Amino acid sequence: MSPLARIDASYTPRFAEFAFEPGFTAAVDQHVAHLRERLAVTCPDLVPHAPDREALSDYALGFLDALAESGWREPVGHDYAVCRLTAISWLVRRHDLA
């Protein structure tokens, strides 16, 4: 399974938390913006362009590897990694990259 598909399957269910966790929603939004900037998906249009699937996949794979090396385990709440992984999942869903 590709890193994007794995993240999408695991973190799309967290979208339900957006309805009652405004802080989490804001944090994920910031992570989405940072990922768009990092992957050079900036444009003057009102609707941002989709990130390059390969670039996002490479980033996701590196991020997952770093989490595995550090021994990270998903917490009950929201930490940096959960927000970042949820943001990746949001981009995958938003731009149909799975």
C-alpha cells in the first residue's frame, strides 16, 4: 500500500473531529498551508492547485520513516504528527490523490 493510501485510510476518520475540535481544525489547516508551501504548491488563483502526487508521497514516506525511527505512537489527542498526518490525508482527499 502506498504511503498516501496508508495515511488516508488511517487519518480520514479524524475529519469527524473537525466538527467539535476547532483547535484541531485550525492546526490541521496550518499544516496544510505549510505542506503546500513546502511542496511549492503556491499560485495566485483563489483555489490552490493540487500538490504533485509523487512529491507528497515522497514527503509522506520520509515523515512516516522518521516517526517509526523515533518510536512514535499515535496519542489519544492531537500532537504535531497527528496534525501533519491528518493534513496529508486532507490533501489526498481534497485533490483525489489516492
